[in-house]
Amino acid sequence: MFQYLRTLVQPSTVSKAKPFKHLPFIKGLDEIRLLKLGKSLQLINVPRNSAPSYFAISYAWGDPTPSQGITVNKQDIKIPASLSHALHRARGYSLELEADGAQGRDNYYVWADGLCINQNDDEEKVSQVLKMNLIYRQAAAVLVYLGEDRWTHESERAIDEISSWADHTTTAIKHPIRFLHQHTHDHKTLDGRFFDRPWWNRVWTLQEVASAPPGKIVVLSGAANFDWSELVKAVSTWLDQEIMYGLGGSMAVDLVTYILLGGLAAKTALSSSEHPDMKHNWLGVLAATASFASTDPRDRIYALATICHSLPGFEVSYSKSVPEVYTDFCKALIRRYSDLEFLQLAGVNHDPLANPHQLPSWVPNFEQLDHPILPYRNLLTTKHVFQHIQSSFKIWNASPYPGRLEPSTSTSPNSLRPKGVQAGTIDTVLPPQSWAESDHGWLRTAYNRFGTTYNTPTLSCHILQAYFRTVLGDYYPHDNFKLTSYPYRFQIAGTFWYMVREKLAPILESMNLSASIGELLLGEVAPEGYLSVELGPHHYTLLRTSLEKFRLLYLFTTSNGYIGYGPECKAGDVVCVIFGCSVPLLLRPTEKGYVILGQCFVLGVMDGELFRGQPQDVDQVENAEVFDIV
């Protein structure tokens, strides 16, 4: 059987077949192509709504160079090696079903984009890409091909580990320490065998999983296969234990992986156009999939846009350039949601090396998103990440007003003229620091600049409290914060103090400053027993991750007394709150207009403090102005 299978899809060295040509679709008909894995390979055009039962294959292209020659419809065609391997394994899975009596001999149809779409025809690519969510939804099952084994029996061992985690959910809950002691090795080996595969880092993966029929996803790994639901159950147990007790080592099941595991919910979140926070779901998923790979940078948008239909007027077109696609997408967001939340992801400093697409500064480079500030206030655990993305990407609320744009008067067709207010002008800047090696020069600068009191138009508190609230991303944003209401956040602050107190103590003494942990971090005396609660490894992981961001950020102060941090900046740059964007932005004045440097954190501005007491009507806001952004 397997010799026959290898012969079927393996390239032949000698062939008298003609060069392959795709049979064009009939205009006006809703057609797709399917590959029949019979005695020979046949590619047929069929009406989508009356197509025979088929499997849709989800696989990573890897090297897209057509290198494997096969014969289809008695014609020669070259396909990428990864597709050849995926077809090989899909055929094997079909034969297993036949042996089990679950599938008839003639039902070996599969759909794979690399062969069923003419990749040399841009017009066809557009029409088929728009149907891909329907193609995967109508499939008898989606076959997720992870790749071939790199070591002997690799997949079989990994499947055993997955089954172990999936089958021991109750044991893990009742006896977590014993369970972790027995299965930590499983965790580490599974991590390396599955979640470092290219499939997990592919931009089209989310759509393919999200569009799959419920309960109909099968994972193919080497010669082995298993049900997707087993993987979901195993990873859910895995994450629960990591969050509560820590597993150590590198954890590849991160934000993006958990989105994939919740793919059907992701599809619901993205396609619910009536959801009040739909705009934030868009941004959250875009930011979360920023590291995903795509052969074509335009697919970073198209792969998600085809899941839903909530952006009227935005069309998939491979005749458009990358800058046109990214700019049109942002304009579609403005038209659909009348806000400017996507500016959170914009800024010339998000790519420190270059702006390869020559985008306007207000259009994010979706190929290289870098947002080191945003995730650290409410994104406290991996397990809750997807719930967070479903509910809202809106972590702060610096602007309580909707977006307001003025007609462009610039000669540039892609300038943006939003309304907003200036929060301050930068006067002091300190470069990034590695927190582990920090001499706390930022603290010295803050103390020398402000003295013992942080006093701004919106907030007044002790300088130590202001400094550490800034460093921690202000886990407790409101003036009326009480320890008794938020013990978990106090534990975070306490963990931070435990990490830095030895190095910080002599610095505080040299500045004649001293305080208890509660007064230092939270502005009030800590209740007895708060620090007696055992802190878990997840506290330290969270803080180390949060503090690591300072390797990329600059501390700054403004002439009117604010302290904050953001991307590379200089004296004279402006802190601005744009109506319709929930985080402040750093702007740089130029001869042609303002340039967005990126988002920033400014203590006393993040929760709408600038607008307290202001009229609800955006047109009546004092000191509002129009920023011509290029």
C-alpha cells in the first residue's frame, strides 16, 4: 500500500507527459478544483455547492520553489516539496479510513491551495482566496499536516505525550505537583517536537483552522495522525499547570498558538460585525499574529480579511502594491468603525532598520509589528489571552472620544488629519536600559527632575509611587485604588519589589528616601499578611517579560511635568492624544507635517484624565487641534 502511495506522488525521473496547464474556470460559475487520488492523479473542476466529499489540507509551504515533479491529468507539474509530502500523508490517511470501512474506495478527493489554485493567475487567486473559508468549511475534514519526523518515532512519542496530558486532566487538578513531577519531561519534548514546526507560524493557518467544520480537524505528523480535540485538551491542561505552578524552560504554546487552538472562537470574534469591540478584535488578532510567516506580505491582511465580511469596500487584489493594500485596509477600518485605534500599531520606529514599503507614518507596517508597551496591563496570563482578544484590544482609554477627521489639505493623498490634544512636549530623554543590569538611572533622573512629588495637571503622588507605577505599566490605574480590592495586583507589585530591593535600597538611602513596600509601590500601608501569600513562578515570568521591554524603550519627561516611556524620541517631540485612539502617541513635527513615532505610556494620561470635566461633545473639547500626519 505505501509503496503504491509513494509511486503515486513521488516525482518520476523520466516522463513523456505534456507540461501541465490548469483548466480555466467557467466565468459566472462558482467552481473549485479538487485533486482525485485514484490510480492516477486527476485535477477536476467542480461546482463548489455540489462538490464530492473532500479533505482540505492545511500545510506550511516552506520553500515555495516548485521542486517535486508529479504527473496530473497525464501532464507534468512541479510542486513544492512540502505539498508533495502533504499529499503523500493525506493519501495514507484516506487508505486508513478505507481499511477501517469509514470511507469508500472512490472518495479520495483533496483540496490544497498550491495545486488547486493556479498560482500564476492573479485574477484566479483573488477569486479563490475569497472562497477559501467556504472551501475549508464545506470539507469533510481539515487535514493539518505538520511535517515529517526529524527523528525516529518522533510523532508516535509526541502523540503518546499528548494523550497523557489529555487523559490526566482530573489527575493534574487533584494532584498537580505529583503530575508535574511525572510529566515535565513530556512537556519539554512535546514543546520541541510540535510547536516549533513551521505550520504554527503561518499566516493562513488561523483562517484554515477557524473555518474548519466543528470537530473535523485531523493532525497529520509524519506517518501518525490524531484528533485535533486531543491536542486542545492536552494544551489546555498544560497551560493551566504552567500558569499555576510553572513548568520551566521555553514555552512555545504562546499567544498565537492559543489563538489557533481556539480557532473557531476566533472566527466568531472576527466575523461578528455587530460586536461593539469588533475593531479591537481586528487589532488584537493582527498584533498577535505579527510573527506569522507569509510568502506575500499582502497575505498578512488578506488571510484575516477573508474570514469575515465586516469591512465593506475593502477588496482582495494582488494587482495592488503592499503600501496600497496596507493603506486601503486602514482606510476601510476608519470607514467601518469611525475610529483610529489602528494607530496603536503605527509609527516609524516600529521598524528600527527601515521602512521598506515607504508607508505613511500613520499606516502600520503589518509585516513588522512591534508593540512592546501595550500587552502588560491586563494580559496577565497566557490562558486568558484569547478571551482578552475576543472581548477587546482596548487596554487603556486615553481618549474617551470617537475619532474625528478633517478633510485633507495636504498635497499628499495619504495624509491623515485627526483631531486631538497635546499632553506635553518632551524635554528630557534617557536611553533604553537592561533592567537586570540597571543602575536605576531612570529613578535618579525622575527624582532630580521632580523632587519627592510627582505633580501634573491630572495626578499628584509621591515620586517613588509615580516611578514604579510607570515601570509596572500602572496595574492600578485609578486614584481610588485600594489594596483590599486587588490583592493579585499587590502580589505583582510585591514580586517586583522582591526582585529589585537589594539593588534599590542603597540608591533610596543616597536620596534620603525610604518607604514600606505598600507606601513605595501603592501609596498606602500594606495590610498584614499580604506578602505571606506564596508567589508563583508566573508572577516572576510576567514581570521579567514586562521589564524586558525596557531594552527597546526610552524614558522621557515633559515640560509640564509628565513622566513616560516610548520609542526612540528627542527633546521637542510631542505627546499627543488623538480622538479615537485609546493610547497616547509620540509625534515629531516636520516641515511637511507630523510624523508618528509610535505609542507611549504616560502616567496620568492613560485613562482619560486629560478630559475630566470636559464636555461630552467632541467638538466642544478645549485645546483640541488638528494634526496633519504624513
